[in-house]
Amino acid sequence: MKVAYQQKIEEGELDIDTAQLLAVEALDNLIHDIEQHDKAVQTPTFPFSSLKTRLSSYFFSHSIYPEVNTPIKGLYFHGRVGRGKTMLMDLFYQKLTTPRKRRIHFYRFMADVHHQLAIISARDKHKINPLEKIAKRWALDVQVLCFDEFFVADIGDAMILAGLFEALFNNGVIIVATSNCHPEKLYKNGLQRERFIPTIEQIQKHCHIISIDGDTDHRLTHDETDIDKRYFSVAEQGNKKIAQYFNSLMLREENIEHNHCIEVNNREIKFICRTGKLIWFDFFDLCSGPRSQLDYINIANEYQIVFISNIPQFSGKTLSKVASGVEDSYQRKGHFLDQLQALDDEARRFIALVDEFYDRNIQLIVSAAVPIDQLYKGQELAFEFARCQSRLHEMQSINY
């Protein structure tokens, strides 16, 4: 991995960054440790093993791996937006030779966990620890589990993570995660945070904690020649521009549907136009009302290019609100928020949408009331939205 990283610097794709170099060293050492581990012990090859072996391994209470003297510690590296965390994760994942690896956004991982919990609870009430069973299921096929943008905002996630992580680590799973904050600041001020503390302890016990913080946001260092503009403001006649963009991508023989609905998770979402792998939404149809991350996951599964028009500037009158456990809460004082900016619910959904589309490399073409850097004028989600803005900038890059 160090060689590949150095090559990117020599080719001018990356600038020298001391904090990144420390992370690269740690990730490269982890690759070496995993390769040496795999040579020392024979890892089960489940796709070719007998059904009896697979099932017996699944239901045994001990780890499915042979005993090793020193368990391999994973990595948790953190830093503000634009510090290259995702780039380093991608490079690590590419250079990791084991086929038993999985890179997944934390949203999708937890959605799968909750889905499995519902199935197990319906079938096996009180017969087995469901988190242990879920961990064994993951450990059957995954030795290295990579989470990009690890953070905890949901109390339902917070309450189960300690038991889940303990079971994953006990079954030999190595976790590599990126985050915007140190583990000790995860879920800070969240409801019943004392029940989340064991999760932090598990991370600190089983992962090396590395900071790659710095002042440079590498996503904002493109030359103008590197930009493929996909974000248009009202001042640039945004809706007209994205209509032209949509028409330029549409194949002549394709039929266009106008002003209809798609069904996502048993709910209808209106769209403006749809053809092939292209779809165009109004912002409020997509990010207002009963929408969730699961909706955006399903849209990303079906479409390669998504257009969104009429994105507002997220600001307005303040409302009384209690909100705990959100990603930016550790930067605030006290346990309760006195104010919540109007449209903050929509802003949260938009953040989740951008995270999912960025992670899946979905092309996003939008029109908005204001330029990217003016999109959020509130205070309560400023930390979370900084990542969103940084990613919107990067999604304008030709290399995206």
C-alpha cells in the first residue's frame, strides 16, 4: 500500500500529507499482519466446504477460527472532512489480498443487522443471543470488515453495538473504520449514552486509534480543469441547466415517464422524469416526509444518475426541539438543543442521501437556491453538513 500511495504523490494525484503518511504506515502494517496470519493458520474456504462443515461452524459457540496467540487489532482513523479518509480506505481495500473482506457503509450494515434481528426474534425467541448469531453469520464470510464514515446517531443502533462488536471481535472479525471524530466523542450527549460506553471500550481495545486531522481539505484542491459541473444554483438558471443535462444523457430510443411515482419500501415517491437508469426528483418529494436512508439505498440500487431540483437553503426560524446523539453533538454544550433550524429534518435526509450516493458512486446532478458553500446556514447540523458540502464539491470532479 505504501508503494501505491507514494506513486500517487509522484504522479501529482496527491500532495504530501504527514498525517496521511502515518495512517498509510499503519494500514500497510495491518495488511502485512493479515497476510502473515493467513499463512500461519488455514482459513476456512466456505464456498467450497461441505454443508456440514459450514453449518457446524455457524452454530458452535466458540470462534470459527483456529486459536492464534495474538489477535490482530484493527484500525479506527479519524479526522475532519476532506482529510482523505475514504481515499485511504479505498486504497487499503484494493491492496488487501484476502478475498474474505467487505467494505460497507455503516448505514447499510446496521440496516442489515436490524433486518436480521427482526427475523431471528420472530423465529428463535429467547433461544439464542441474536447478536451472537448475527456476528457468526458475518464472520463466516468476512475476515476484515471496513466501515466508511462510522458514526452513531440512532439510539436503536447505540443500544446494540456493544454486544454486536464484542461478538464480532470474539469471532475473529477485524474492523477498519473511518470517522469524523475520536471514539470517545461518538454518540456524545446521546440518550442513555452510558449504555454506549462499552462500544467505545470495545473499539479502543480491538483497534489502533489514529488521527489524520489537519487543516487541508483535499476535496477542495481541484484545478478548474478537473471540474465537471453538476451543481447549479438559481443564479445559474439551475433548473434549466439540469433539464438540458438530463436531455443530453437520454438515449433517443428511450421512453420518458413524466410526473409519476416509484414505489420504495412500500411508499410512493413522486418523480419529474424517468428513463432507463436516469431519474429526476423534486427535493421535497425526495427529502421531506417519511423518508429514510433505506429509501436512498434502494434508489442507488436502481439508478446510476439522479437529478434533484429545487434544493433550498437550509435556514429559517428556530423551533423548540430535543435532539440527542447526532453526529455533531459532541461539539455542543449540554444535553439538549434549545433550537433546531427550520428544514433541519430535510437537511438530515439530504446528508444521508449524499452519503449513500457518494459511497455508491452515483452521479448526482442538482439545482439549488444557493452555491454549495452557502447551502446550510443553521448551527445545529453545521458539523454534519460540512462533510456533505465537501462531498458535493468532490462529486464535481472529473475523477469522481
